[in-house]
Amino acid sequence: MNVVSVMERDSVILPSGLSKIQREDQITWMFKGTLIAVINKTAGIFSTYDDVLDERFRYRLHLNHQTGSLIITNVKPKISGLYEINISKSSSRYTTHKTFNVTSIEGENRVSAMEGNSVTLQSGVSEIHRDDVIIWRSEHGDSIIAKIDRGKVFTTLDGADGRYSGTLELDSKTGSLTIRHIRTEHAGLYHLDITGNRRTIFKRFFISVCSQNWFRYVMVVIVVAVLLLVVIGAVVVIRRRQTQNGKYYKKLIY
């Protein structure tokens, strides 16, 4: 069984394992025992059934006409579960069967950092498998900034415009990505794709970076606000005392 984890609202591809559908191939996709897609190359049929199961798949199911892989867009929690693909040939009695356990992960990971510090984006795995291919992408140019190929080749890149030069480190055990000496230009959305024979994981991270200048400005504002509160409090106390003293003197006079 293939385990697939995907962030909510992302898309996921369940691979058929075929490089190209042959003319006599017949493919069915099932979700929890319910038919959701059919391919019959001979008859020219490429159909998805997104109106089943309370229409939870409405506008979300797509088929790759070359490979027969199933694409699910805008993933929601209620479409988590067991998916099955059966591939048979009209000239053969044998059927190829594969299963995928898809889990939808709610939301995205939000990370805040102070400019100049380091930030680590956790892969969520305890150990890299030998067949894992791990890819880190940045929204800046949608470029690959780090890659681990089958647990052997570790590569970090500078990004499309060089903004990551000398800042990236990969954990050789978990595949987690560390950005050192982070700057405001590093803020934004990051994607992690882990694919292997036994698992497929998709994650998103959103990094916000607070600049040192902004931090100083905020601290000044806080200090000024505290001083104003102290002054206002002192004025209130003095006026109360003056009011009380005025009442006392009036009593003495009368």
C-alpha cells in the first residue's frame, strides 16, 4: 500500500505505474469500494464520476490520458481514505492492483522568524528511505532550492535570483531544510514533495520574517505607549488628590 499525505487545498497525483496506456488496457479507479473513474482505451472512454458519494469529488477528479494516473485537485478532509486502481487487458486474465491511502492534512505550517536568525522547516519524517526523492521549492520563481535524490545525492541551490546563496542546509537524516541568516526577501510560501515506493508526502510552509528595523520601531512604540500610560495614570492620581483636597477644604470653611 502506498501512503499519501497532502495538505488541504493542494492537488495530488495517484500514479498508475504506467508510462503509457496501451490500446487494450482497461483501468478502473475506486474510492472505498465506489467506482470514481474508468478508462477503456479501445472504446475511447476516459470518464470520472464526481457525483457519487454526496458529490464530495465535484470538479476535483481528472485523468491523465497518457498514463491513466488519477489527479485530485483542491483536496478536502472528506476525500481522505483508500483508493484502488485495477489495470487489466482484454487479451489477458491478469489484473494489476494497487492501493493508496490518502490523508488530507489541514492547513499549512506557519513559521515566524526574526531577520538574521535561522529557521528549520521540518520534513515530518524520522528517516529518509533509500528510494525517497525529496524536493524543496520556493514560491519565488517556483524554483527548486534543495533536493535529495534517493537518499544519496544532497543538493542545495541558490534560487532563480540567487537570494538563497550560502543560506541553505539539508538534514541528512530527515531531509528537513534550514535557512540560515534569514532575510525579509526569504518570506513566503515553500513546498515540500517527498515521493518513494512506500509513501508520498506533500507539505506547505509559510514563512514570515520580521526585520530588525521593524522590531526596533515596535519596541519604541511599546516603550512610548507604556510611558504615556504611566503619565496618564499619574495625572489621574494627582487630579483625584486635588479633588479630594478641595472637598476637604470646603468642609473646613463651612
